[in-house]
Amino acid sequence: MDSIYFLQVALAVLLMTIIAHLLSMRFRIPILIFLLIEGIIAGPEILNILDPTILGEGLTAIVGLCVSVIVFDGGLHIDLRSIRSIQKSVLRLVIFGVVITFILATTASYYIAGMSLNIAALFGALVTATGPTVITPLVRNVNVPHKVSKILELEGVLNDAASVILAALIFELIVSPLSGLELVGFFIQRVGMGLLFGLASGFLLRKILGKMLLTEQTVRFITFTMVIATFVIAESFANESGILAVAIFGIMVGSSKVPYKSALKEFKADLVLMMLSLIFLLLAALLRFDYIIQIGLVGVAVVMVLIFVARPISVFLSTRGTSFNRNEKLFVSFVGPRGVVPASIATYFAVKLNSMGMIGGDALVGLIFITIIITVLMTGSLANRVAKFLGVIPMEILVVGGGEVGKILAERFEKRGENVVVVDPSEENCQKLMKSDIRVVHGDAEDINVLKEAGIDNAKYVVATTDKDNTNLLICQIAKTKFNFDKDQIVARVNNIENLHAFWDLEIRAMSPAMTTALVLDNMVGRPHMFSMCEVGEGADIIEAHVSNPKVVGKAISELNLPESSLLLMVRRGEESFIANGNVVLEYDDIVTVIGEDDSAQKVADLFES
């Protein structure tokens, strides 16, 4: 082919990426959906602008390069120190989830699609991966609790590697049956090489960044080179171990305190978008309609088994006995799209099988593409709606100050299901917060870049809790002037009572611990029963709820069957507030304040808002 043709193809890919990105921003739909559609349209089946087959073996190299960077980026955004509570769930999901999905997918494709057992097992191995190429951009586009997004991201990074190794093992069994010891050796070699080179690369990069004074540009170049080197060297020693190696490499760097990490993440974000676009367009262009027609509706039935049977079973079994509630488990069950790794490996296997005169390669590719199209389109277009329907979209709250007040506040926010990030310049405070599984950003909150790293652009509330009033005041001013927070979205702690008016003059909601303590003690002295709500304990919650349930509207509070461990304190109607006695009749849009032990307050809130 003429070199100008490759330049034309590169230009077409860039233009399609820009169009997909603009459409994604306009319609708030993940970019992967538009890339998938564009790739199919541009492929040989319709416009024939993009034909990846002309790349020959180069296509495998391009996919390997792109996937290695994407997987590393996924690992880079995972800090194992801050997600201790879900590590066990992730490991279960990777182990049990892969086994359950493999068994059920193999069974479904064998009995429903009529594939041979060998090809069915190969399909089952390939679709065990949810894949970071799809999961990572998806969860960053949907606002769900931190632990939910991280279990999906970490699962995607790890089970992508597990899927590749399992699929390679099945393929070797098909083309050259292995004995028992050879089988064990094959598995150990792939996993061992992946772990070895991943850990070695992570250790080496940490040493380089910690010992040498480098520019951000040099750091990016060194890291990118090491990612490619890790993938290539691992693949050279053991085929199909490269993805695991770069996944471990990324997780090790992401879980370490190394300089330049924020700059590295920004660079990787741009690079990942380019590579994600490239491989999705190329692999979508590989689709052949006759493969899809050959499989037919039975292929759709197999995918439905994957989505509605295999995925929920593996998620619910893996997260049994964890802090995930039912709705969070249902959301994780729904989000299981398959990405480019199954497509690229299936295509590679199909070529090999066809060259060896074995049948089933085309059917394998067709079923894989049906799986990718359905799972990506379904998850990408409905994930946000499903999250809203299940009620797993929390508030984003930024807490500045990780001292005792900030730590207790962050723990309470986390307990009630909000997404909270704490910014603190003290490494000791950050370590304490991470032990409580609180997300932290180590840095000075007076630096706008630190606030951006902590996610102030997406935060709904900013709470300043440091023991320095000038710092709290500055943070509040930055939030108002630079990030357009209104007065109801900013809350501050004022340590010196004399400074209260400085906050109030700027319309910042502020409270003084000293004044509040004095008021509480005043009510407790001589009035022991009047303030007994203070003695409810750490398990108590105070929640505000909007009355929107037709079943409670028009009823008096005394008619409601509320939990014994809950109490309605106040009803706000418009600008008027009054004590919630039993004779008060509830109206639409009333705001009720309820206190309760354990989860009783939330149950009452759910009753009013159902």
C-alpha cells in the first residue's frame, strides 16, 4: 500500500475521534458507543474507508501497544492503600467471577449457539474479561460511590489479564493438547512472568522518580517507554503475560507515593483517549455482517445469559458479607461490558484456526462481536439511568482538613453513602484517613491545582474544617470565585468566635465549635431530658427528606407507621418551620428532619421519598 494511504487512514481516525468526542459531550453518552458505530460505518461492510486487515500482523502490534497503555492507566488510578475494604471483594470477583462466567458462558454457547465444546470454551474464556478499555471511561462518566467505581476498575484491570491467560491456555489445549504438568507449567509461567516484570518495573520507576530530579516531560517519556518495555519483555518471555505485567506495574505506581503522579495521570488521560479511539475504530471495522448473521438470534440469547445470569451470580457471590448494599451489587452486576481485548484475541485465534483448517473461528468472532456490541451499547447508554433508578448516585463532597473534625465528618459522609475526598497537607493525617478507607489528596488546599486533583470541579459541597480560620476563609473564597459555588454549597468551621462575622459577611455558612459546645452544654445543664438526643450515640443519623410519596401526603404524622428507633424533629414548609407533632398533616415538597439509630433514619427518609 502507498504510504499516503496510511496517512489518510490516520487522518480519518483522528477526525472520527474528534466527532465521537464532540457527540459524547453533546449527548452525555460514553464515547465508546460513538466510536463503535463510526468504526462499523467506516469499515469494509459499509463505506470501506477503514480496512484493518491491510495492516496484517501490524494490527496485533498496534492493539498490543494500545492495550498496554490503557491497562497501565487503569492501574495507575488505583491506590490499594485507599480501597482496603474492597480488596477482598475484588479478588473474589476476579477468581470466582472468572470461573463462574467461564463455566456459564461455555455452557450457554455450547447448548444454545451449538458451538463445538472447544470453541465454546474459547468463547467462555474470552468473555470473562470486563476490560478496562470500556470500564475505566464508563465509571468516570457515571457518578457512583467510590467503592463501586473502584471495584469495577480494579476488576477490569485484573480480570483482563486473567482472561487473556485463560484464553491462551484453552487455545493451546485445542491446537496442541497439553499434559497435566504442562498445563500447570503454562499457567504458572504466564502468571509468574507477569508478576515478576510488573513488580520489577514498578520498583524501578519508583526508584528513578524518587532519586532523580526530572522535568515532567522527561518523566512522561520515561514512564511511557517503561510501559511498552514491560509489555514487550514480558511477552517475549511468555506469550499473553504482558497485560498482567503492565496491570501490576500500573497498580504498583498508583499505590505508591511518587513525585509527578498528577502530571503523569493528566498525560496518560490524553494518550489513553487517543489509543482507545484507535483500537475501538479498528476493531469495529473488523466486523463482518455475515459472521453476525451466521450466529443469529441464538447469539443474542447467549449474551442475555451472560448479562442477566452469569454476571449477577458472580457479583452477588463475590460480594457476600461485604459493605456493598443490594442496589450497589445490582449496579455492579449491570456493568459488565466486554472490550477490545476479547475482540482482538478472538480475531487472532480465528485466523490461526482457519489457517490450520479448523472450523469455528468465524462463529467465535461473530459471537464475540455480538457480545461486545450488546454489552457496550446497553451499559454505555443505560448505566447512568440504572444508577439513578437504583439510587446509587451520591453527592461529591470535598472536605478540606483531615484533622479530628475532618476525619469524623468524612467517615460519617462515607457511612451514609456519599463520595468524599479529604485534602490535607499532613502526611500523618492522610495515613490515618487511608486506614479508614477515606480518599485523600496530600497537598495544600490553597493551591488550585490540588483542589482540582481532589475533584472540586465535580463537587457539590465544599467543607472547610482546618484549625486555621484564614485558610478556611480562603478556601471558601476560592470555591465561590474560581469554581462558582453558591452560598448553600459551602460550609466552614470557625475556630475563633471573633472571626464568625468575617464569614457571615461573605455569605458563608459557618459555625464555631466553641459557641456550639456552649449552647449544647447550656441545654444539658438543668435540662437532662430536653437534650437526650445527644446521647443517641455514634450510630445515630440526622437526615432531611423531601415529601414526595403520595402514600404519605395528606396523612398526619401520628398515622404513619415509623420505626420505634426514629423520631421526626421538624417540618419545613416553604419559609416556615415548625415542630413535627403528631397532628401535623404532611404536604408535597415538605422537608422533614428525622433522627434515628442505625439505618432507621434512612428507612423513614425512603418512606417519604418513595
